[in-house]
Amino acid sequence: MEAREKAAFISAYTTILTKAWSDESFGERLEAESRTVLAEVGLELPASATVLIVRSLNGDPDLDGQVALWEEGKASGSYQLHVPVAPQIETKELSESDLAAVSGGDVTICCCCCPCCCCT
């Protein structure tokens, strides 16, 4: 895949991921009407091509793996697009010690430019 074509694919794939993660109906449409949705983001497929959308909890394959799968699809006519479910963001509360460390409670700073009260 030449650089321009690869960049266009990555841009479209990124759009698919972000839309699927932020809009449940887009994800449902992607699975139900794959060819139409892919065309909407700039990924036109030959009429005889088949599309498999793979939804999983992990992020496999990575971006290079997905590019390789797309290239294989161009050769075989069978495209596979991995669209992991939305990444989970941990929302636990920070402890008092975590907050103290972030706010400067655990950090010792020395200016190292001249002797001063913090250096001597």
C-alpha cells in the first residue's frame, strides 16, 4: 500500500473507531450495513467484496496489523475490520496520598543554579 493510500485508510479507520466508540447507533449500522458505512467514511470496496466486522474487548490487531488485514482483503476480496468495543476508562477515586503526590506533597525540588535555602 502506498503512503497516500495508507494515510487515507488510517484516517478512515480512526474515524470508524471514534464514531463506533462514541455513537452506539453508528456501531450497530457498521455491523448491519458495513459496505454503506465504510463508503461514508471513504473506504469504497469492490462490488464482489465481503466484509467482516470483528468486535472484541481487546485491541487486536494493532494499527499495523489492521493495515495488513486491509491489504490482504484487497488481494482476496474478503475484508476484515477490527473494531474493539469502547475502551474502558477507570473512574476510581484517588486516595489522599495519590492527591498529595500529584499536588507536590512528595516532590523535592532543587533549583541547582545557586546555593539557596533548598540546596544547602
